[in-house]
Amino acid sequence: MTRDVLIGIDAGTSVLKSVAFELDGRQLDAFAIPNHYETLANGGVEQDMRRTWADCAACLRGLAEKLPDLARRTAAVAVTGQGDGTWLIDAAGEPVAPAWLWLDARTAPFIEAYRASPAGRRHYELSGCGLNACSQGPHLAWMRKHSPEMLSHAATAFHCKDWLYFKLTGVRATDPSEALFTFGDYKRRAYSEEAIAALGLSPHRHLIAPILDATSEQHALSADAARATGLSVGTPIALGFVDVVCTALGGGLYDPVTPCGCTIIGSTGMHMRFAGDSGGVTLNAQSTGYTMAFPVPGQYVQMQSNMASTLNIDWLLDQSVRALARAGIESTRRQLLEGLDEQVAKARPADLLYHPYISEAGERGPFVDPSARASFIGLSTRHTEADMMRAVFEGLAFASRDCYAAMGPMPQEVRLTGGAARSKTLRGISASVLGARVRTSSRAEAGAAGAAMIAAVGAGHYASMASCVKQWVTPYLDPLEAPDPELALIYEAAFPAYVASRQALAPVWRQLARSRAAAS
């Protein structure tokens, strides 16, 4: 039987899924299992590593139940997953402790002091990445001081996808994108001993996994993993890049003809700009954002990420759901979303300002402030829920522009992906705020698709990533949507007020944080 299927595994924070694609990029089927993690009282967020592997194996078995002869048809498997975090194993390959996820906030005091120091700025200049509490380097530095026994038993520090790759192949490695986050020299796409030393981690240098680029090197599925997953021993396995890079690849960021950006409108907001070489990378004065290696030699993705995107929409919808419930009327977010676009489109543009910092973790892009909080500015008695929701839509678009501005020139075209990109009104507002053409990707499961594309190129099914994009990405891009000229002028005038007001509110946020701490 022809090996005509590529499988992408995407181990996300909410869901772990396996997705099957034909070699030309057409999605065949998918199987998903909810992810599980635990939030601790001390700000920690942990995940059971053994359960994660069991769920991954179960996902592959579930996919096989939906696609007959999957084991014999599978040409390669690629794995991506949630970024940052720390997944420690010992010399025997067993977990040392539960994994620390990117949501973990235990290192916040350390990282605040480190970022403010000259060493923190130098670290940013080397890695191109602004350290924050979710990064592996601060996690290991915290463990060295507070839980040295964990590091004494550890042999390798992984990220989520690295752990799954190890379980699939027995190979200890990480990919080029996550390698740069806290230990890298982005210009060389390699580890920086200076960056490692600055975090006090030179004595633990042996924990840092070797870098593996799956576009040129893959490994075989082990016998143990074959028994667990139902796939064939020796199936090529590709270590994908971090999930956000894979999602950008599958969603259309890489276009050899049209330089563009990519925004993922999900629970969080991810805003990415493509850089053709290290000279095209722009570092900002606030030392924020990420510079990530891209699965094309010598090329990069710059990213700024705001903590909460559609979470702001969900929050406002939930207020209506609760208000209706108090009146004895049952409703859901889904029901309230019906007709929402039409209501928002009728509301007056830029009549209110909204800062979408609804996350309890504050904000991380394009500035880092754990005390940042959401706010409406300009409310009066004439404003309705539709006015407020329009302000939320506009706030998400202004946050996106704020992030792009920290990375250099605004892209002339931005590809949109994520569930909220289905909103015509939000797309129109985004185009007009950004002053850029927008194009939505209809590609389902862009993250798994991006991982599978890396496997396809690495296994030689395509001569280059550019040729893979022509079949896997371009056919799934919707028509271009241009900015509305009148709206663009309104938003051009309003954007400076958005930035000035969030800068002016910073001391207020901190005072409120102190008040909350005192009250508790």
C-alpha cells in the first residue's frame, strides 16, 4: 500500500490532537483528547508528563480507528506543542517531576529584577527574545535556588513537544525555535554560552538538549512507541518547531512572493512578522517579544503576543449571559454571537477606547506588566453593549497594531487565523486599524498542518518549503480584504490615544495591585 498520509500531532494547552493529511495537504481526519493540567496556590501550573504521553498515544490510536490501514499508509509523523515551560527527565528517561507549563508564574519576582538589569538587556540582544516568567531559563534558575534536588536528579530539560518526540524515538533534542528562547544567539541559530552563564546555569549546561532541525534530520519510531501508538516501527518522526511557528507556517505567514505578517486571534493574540535574515530582525527598547528560527534556512519569525485576545470577547458575553440568567432567561455565548457582527458593525467607530488586558497575568506584549488590567475609556450613559463590544473588537486590533509597531514596519498584508477570524466585522476593523490588506486562512488545524509540512520537506516529499506552501497553504487563503479608507483615517487618529492612555495607566495598575495585595 502507498504511504500517502502525513500525521501532525499538536499538543496544545487545551487539547492534544492528531491530524491526518494527504501528501498534497488535504486534511483527512482528526482525533482529539482534552489536555489536563493543575494550577497551584503558589502560582505554579503543572502537567503530568506520563499522562501527556499516554494521551498522545491514545490520540494516534483513535485516529487509526477512523482511518483504516493508517499504520501502513503513514509516510511520516511530526509533533509540535505548547511552547516554553520545563519538562525534566532523568538519565533513564523518566520524569523527575511534573512539567512546568508556560502558564507557571513562580519566577515572576526573579524575572522582573533580571529584565531590569544590564544582564537582562544583553540577554535580549543575544537571543532576540524577551525573557518572562514562562521561559525555561527562569524556571531552571528558580529551581536551582529553591529546588536544587530536582536539578540534581535531572539529565535533560525538554519542552512539551520534545518530551513527546523522546517518547516516540528515544532521541533527546529540541528544535531551533525553542532553543533560542532563553539560551540562544539568534544570529547564529545556536546556543549562547554567555546567555546560559548570565542566568547562572553554566553548572547545569548538560541539561540543555541538542538542537535538531527536522527539515534535514528525522528519526525512526521506536518499537516501544509502535506498540503504544499502533503505528509501524521505523516510521519517520519529525520534531516540529514550536506550535506558534507551525501555526504561522500552516496559516500563511511564509510567502516567498509577498512579505506578510500573521495574526492568530485565539484565546491569546499572536502577531508575527517574517524576517528574511537576521538583519531584518528589529529589537525594541522594551526588550519584549520573541525572535524564532523559521523552518527555512537563515530565516526568522518575530512575534509579539498579548496575553488575552478572544478572552475579552468571552468575558463581555458572559456578563450578558449572567444578566439574562438573573432575569430567568437561559442563553449561551454561542446564541449571543448570532447577529453580533451586525450589531457591532452599526456601532460608532472609535467612540470608546478599550485596553484588552483582561488576563489575571497582566500583559506581555509589546510591554511586560503583570499588573496591567483591562479598561474602557470614554463611557457615558448613551453607550450600549454593542458599543462596548465594538470597543473590544477595536481594542484587539489596536493591541495587534501596538505589537506590530514594536517589530518594525507594518506588513502590507496580514494573514489572519484563529476562530475569531471568521468575524467579517473584526476582519474589517483589523484591516483598517493596521492599514494593511488582510487575508484569512481557511486551513483547519494550521498548527498540525505546519508540523506535517516540516515532515513533508524533511522526508523529501517536497524539494523546498516554498513548493510545499503552494499546495498546503495557498489554496486555503481567502480573497484579500482591503482597509476601509474612512475607517482607516478614524483609527489612525485614535491609535495614539490608545497608546498614550495605556502608558498613563501603568502607575494606576501598580497601585491597584498593591491595594489588592494589602487587602488579601
